[in-house]
Amino acid sequence: MTELEIAKISDHLTEVVLATGGLGVAAYGIVDGLKLIPWIDLAGFERLFDHRTIKGGRPWPTQQRAGLNPLLSSLRAAYGIEVLELLKAQYRSGRSKGDLPRTLRQGVRIGFGIQSKEDISLIAQDLGIDKKTSDQAATALLITRAQRPPAAEEVSTEKHSPVNSEERSALARLETAIDARLDAALVLAEVQYVTQTKVTAMLIALTIALLIGHLIDANILLSLMIGLAAVPIAPVAKDIATALQEAVRALKKQ
């Protein structure tokens, strides 16, 4: 193979890679512009709260158990009945990297400070904790709440027994379960958001590639390959093109 042939192949490959990457970037830009559509903007939110269990949750065609459904009563006690709108707004703005994790954790703590022992125990059981441990954790929370210093204008003569070791251990288990459930749900939501965004971008890239290919009478198989490769190649298109150019220079030197 002559140097001229190698150079022609390199030029075409570089152009194809850059064009494919550019198509992928354009597809991502279109997806970003389509975030006015809730189905795209709230992708993954159904892993937090789903509409099959909770009114106002994120609709999704397949059955997926949302991880934070049991905690909604606490969040509503803390933030009011419009809490899902607040959480959706924070999910849109930053998802697991924004204020959402802090808002969720803080809301559960505030809610537990308001709710009854029975409500807290039921939430703990929904999280997978056995009834005995759930009751002990709820008791510990109520004792801790009652032992808080009263306000300056209040005078309290009621005495409460201290939290014993079993109740303290049960409360620690409940807190660990809540943190684990929050972390898992946020990770799953982030993964689903990224996956749905990539799939949507790929469909857009594929549509554009087939349409442009039809207009310029290009090979349909080539258009299909470019459309499918556009999204995966987009983040590294420049690096691949540079690597191809370096490889050609190395071949010329031989």
C-alpha cells in the first residue's frame, strides 16, 4: 500500500469519525433542548417515587419498585403535600449531585420528629426491618424527642426513662437502612437517567443519519452504522481522529 493510499484512507476515516462524533454531539444537544418534556427531564425519577404507588410520582410503562416510597409520609410531614413538586425540581437541577440528597435526608429526620410512634414503626417495617426492632427504634426516637430542652416559655415536669442499649441499636439500624435506601435509589435513578438520555440521543442520531443519507442518496447500511455509532463515539471522537492521524504518520515513516 502506497503512502498516497494510506493518506486517502486516513483522511476519509478521520472525516467519518469527526462527522459521526459531531452527529452524536448534535443529538445530545437536541435531547438537552427537549428537557421541557417531563418524560425526558425526569428520567429516572420513577426509581425514587413511582405513580403506581404514589399519586404524583413519575409514570413509567414497566413495573419498577421505587426505593423511597416508604419515606414519602415523613417527607410530606416535613415539607407539606406538594413535596413531590419540590423533589422533582431539585431532581431536574442536579439529581444526585445537587441538593436532592440533602433535602431527602433532612426531610426524613424532620418528619420523624413529627410523626407518631406507629407511623415510624410502619415506615421501618416497609424498609425491611422486623417489627420488634422497628418498635424499639420508634420508641428511641420518641424518647429522644421528649428529652429535648423545652422552649424558654415552657415548663416541663415530665420525666422520661433514658434510651437503653437495645433501643439505641435499633435506632442505629433504622438510620443505616434509611441511608442505604436513599443512596441506592439515587444511584439507580442516575443510571436510568443516563441510560434513557443515551437511548433517546441514539434514536435522534439514527433518524438524522438515515434522513441525511436518503437526501444525498448514500448507502443505507452506512447511514445506519453512522447513526448507531454517533452517540458512543461523540465523547472521544477528537481523540480517535488524532490517534488515526498519528498512526498514519507512523506508517509513512516506515
